[in-house]
Amino acid sequence: MKSIVAFVGSAKHNGNIDSIVNKVLEGAKENGSETKIYYLNDMNIKCCQGCLYCRKNDTCCIKDDMKTVYEDIKSADTIIIGSPVYMCQVSAQTKILLDRLYPLTEIDMGKHIPRFGEKQLIMVYSQAAPFKFMFSKYFRYVSKSLKGIGFKEIKRIVAIRSFTPEVASNNIKLMKEAYKIGQLL
């Protein structure tokens, strides 16, 4: 049975990111995958302190909700990270998560080596911009930075013109795409 862990980096429940991520999970559940979803805005996750504890240990010394997240990621086959685009970047909630994923990588002679193997990665974004390519360089940068911890992007979903929370859920083509991606996991 495949295990999928998803992260919603939007403050809005039932918003665009939540709708897309849940549609992917719905498709995955249909094929028997085990799924779990985290709403980052509702969690107690502190910022990385740059203490480097994780360079000598395979976890973080901060006692917060990331302790459970690390365990779920270690056993997952697929990771889904969803974030709205704010100021041309992921949300603050998502950025804190990304910073705190540092314990998932080992550094050997300047090269990042995943401590817990490779995971499939699906990135989900929503943006007000009208064209998918508007932030594609940034999206590639985020995916490239996650390779060092073993997350290999296999799919990217981008909801455009996301001015209101129901844009994604009202986009039948987008919801079908998300569901199909989930089924293929």
C-alpha cells in the first residue's frame, strides 16, 4: 500500500490549494493509497534556528509538530506540497516547512544525500497571475532545492487566476487533472 503525505500551505481551509490537494488524495485513496494531510497554518511549527543539530542527528532538536511530520515523511512514498504564491514565492507557512526539512538530508563532501530515500513529489500552486509560466523559474528552483532531501518532482499543478478561494474547485478540468494524478500514484 502506498503512503502519501500532503501539506496545505494556505491559511484557507476549502480554498484553492486545499481543494486541489484533496482531489489528488481522493484519486489516490480510490486506488488504495493511505493518505494523511497537514494544514500548516493550524500547526505549531517554529522557524529553523540554524543550530545545525540536524547535521549530527537525523531529526531536529525543536520540540514542535514537526516531530510527527518527520516520521510520516520517512515512511511515505509520495509527498504533496501545496502553496499559494504570495509575493512571487510560496507562503510563509510553506517556507517554514521547507526550511525545517533540512534534517532529511545528509551532507557528504558538499553533496546532499537523502537520509530516508527518494520520495515522489507533487507540487501544487495557486496564483493570481493569468499564465502558468509566470513563476515557472521559481517553481523549478523550489523543486531543485528539494532534490537534496530525496523529493523528486513528478507532477506540478498550477491553478491560475486564483483571485477567490473557489476558483480551483469550480475548474472542472483542473479538478479532473488533480484526481487523475492521484489515481496514477
